[in-house]
Amino acid sequence: MSQWFFECICISDDQLEITETVTPVNKAVHYPRPVVEAVARKSVDRVVIYTGALGSRDYVDDDINDDNFSDTYSSFEYGVNDSGCPIWEWPQGFIPLDSWVNDPVKVELIADTERLIDMSDKDYHELARLTDFRLDKSTIVRYLEANLWQPRFPNGQTAAERIMATIDWRCNFPLPAVNLALLSTELATGKNFVHGKSKDGRPVVYLLLGKENTWDPDGNTMALVYTLERAIRSMSPAVQETICIVDCDGLGMMNSPSTAFLSKIIDILGRHYPRRNGQIFICNVSSVFYFVWNAISVTLSDVAKKKIQILTNDMVEMRKAIGAYIDVSVLSTDFGGDAKIKFDPNSYLAADTRLR
């Protein structure tokens, strides 16, 4: 028989709050009706009753009888997942910063985000699993850090709402991307791919703008998102970011991406991939690049701009700048490295067994 758990709660000014996890179950006889009912189900491994309210952190008094709670609970809906409520944890191998676990304000923001997600009518843990999205404490921190630990984003969303919107977007996009025919067409020229790791283990993404072959905004979006997802899947738990090399060689007015497409990609990256981009090296720039850059740079945050280095076609310059992050033995010769990378779309896509 499975061991099951439930959360003690307290009432303060008509607000509910989690105070502690209690086991064994026989302590439930001292607690309000919803807790007793939830535990009595015995069909789950973990029962958690959540609310977004923050209260006094006092323990529930054993002398409180159920009648005192009836009015408060009459409109309070609580749900239990068939599989039990997941425990929010840091990924194994991931080391959180001291400030994330010791700063009371940040600790509370993380906990409140967890509660809001678990209070939703949707099972976002299951939807995250189905869309290949890591939903844990490190994900919450990425979203909070992207907004400088403010309770709400400029559009009024909380971090929890932004995360749930990302999972909804992934369901509709849809992810994971498995359309082999589309990706075979879009990536036939090797216009973007993942190859190698940086000195600190971040996957390296190559975006070769001059190798555009379809000019299909939807197809290009799918191919780019697939490439980023593939990079993320290759990350160890301790790694959160990519390093990106953008090649403008061969980019001209006739084959440059539209500003509408670039704006769409920037919006997707900002909303659904916060803190995923580390250093970005834009190489072999020309006057055409600056035409595009002037249109999109105004949409970038100061934090994002600081991660971008714009480089000419000087191999020595590229080797020095990029080589500070990526060992030259794995860096492509096209960017001052020593690795002769020959992209084969067939073997590249064949390595992903989920494509069909």
C-alpha cells in the first residue's frame, strides 16, 4: 500500500495557507473537513490543498472543530490529481544560488509561483510532461530572473501565469516537434543546427542566415524552435543556457528575413524561453545586417543586448572573441576555430528518433 501525505493548513482572516506536511495519516482526525476528506480518498500518493493567500504560518489548532470552517470551505474548490501532486524540487545536479534559497522574498516568490500553478484547473505538470517541458524550481527561477524578481511582468502577468501560458503555447504549437518531412525541408541547407558544447557545457547553436531556402515564416519558426529544443534536451541539469553563433555571410536584401518574422521569433524567445540565451555572436556582418538590426534591436532588453557581440569577417577577431567561450578545437573553421564541421541533414535528423 502506498504511503500518502497531506498538507496541514491554517485559517487567518479567511485565508488558507499551507504550513507543514503531515504523516502518518492518523493525525488527520484533528484537522478540518477538506483535509480529512482528501486523505480519506486513499487513492493518491500525495494530497495537497493549495491557495494563493499568504498568512501567518501558524500550525492548525487541534481544538478547532469542523463547523468553524464550513462557511470558508463552502466556496473553496480543491482538487487532487490521480497521480498525486508532484513535489517541486531542484533538478538533480543543479546547484541553486544562495540568494535563491536564503532570501525570504525570493523564497516566497518561488513558493507562491508553485502554489498558483498547482491551484490551476489544468494539470500543468502533466501538460509539461507531454510537451517535453521541464517544470521544476529551476524553471520558476528562470522566469523570475527574466523579470528581475518582480512579482509581475510589465503586462501584469505573474511568473506562474507566464509559465502556464508557455505550456499552453507548447500544446498549441505543438511541441515536441516531430514533423520529419517539414524539418527535412527546412534544414536541408543546414541553416541552423546544434553542434558541440562550450567550455562550461552549454550547447552551441549555429544560425546561418545566408543559407535560407524556403522563406516560409511558419516553417522557419518550427525549424528554429526545434533547434533550440534540441539544444535544451542536450543540456545537463546544471546548464540553463545556450551559446549562439549567427552567421550573416551571404545575407543580402533579397534573402534577408522579414522584420515581421524576426519580431515573432523575438516574442517567442522572450515569452517562452527566458534566460535560455547566453552569449550570442553575430559574425560576418554587413550593411544589410545593420538594416535588420536597427529594426529589431529596439525590442531587446538591456540584459539581452549585453550578451550580444557583433563581429566582422576577421578570423582572428572571431577566434579570440568566440574562443573565450568555445574551445577552438570544437569551433567551426568558418568562425576562426579548428573544427571542420560538415552538416548532413539526413544523419542529423536521423539521430532524433522521435521524428516521424
